[in-house]
Amino acid sequence: MKRTTDQEFLRSLQSIGDPRKIKTENIRRSDHNDFATSSELRERSFSGWRHNQVSREMEMWINGKLVGICKVYDDPSITKQAMQALAEEVLAL
């Protein structure tokens, strides 16, 4: 494999131009609820759990309303317990 020098690499980047303006193929965002925005979940009247990977939280939604949030832990069993406690609190079980 040919190694490029730093100057060659920089020249190749300059020839590309602004990477934010490069045309891409027709890429669609997934329709899965984990990728939906909060406003899209409200419009869908979504009910269920959504894993927000950016904030590392599990969100509980009922009929398009965010009713509770719990932290995602490294240990899945602790996360499951936190989700169960939140569901019991929200649903008054």
C-alpha cells in the first residue's frame, strides 16, 4: 500500500472541498422509534420504551407523552430494575 505524505494528504482534502457540501446518495434515516425525534414520537402517539443512546437514558412514553426517564447502567440487570421501578411508579403498580 502506498504511503502518502502529509502534504499529499492535505492536497487531496483540498481537492474534495467542503465535506459538508459533498453530494451523498439518497440516504434515509430509519423509521425506528430509537431514531425518531420527540416531536415525531408525539405525532405517532408512541407508547413504549425508547433507548436514547446519546444521553444514555431509557425513556418511557405513553400515548405520545414522555412520562419518565431512567439511566442506562453498564450492568443490564441494574438497568432492567431501574426500568421496572419507573414503570411501577408511573403506572402506580
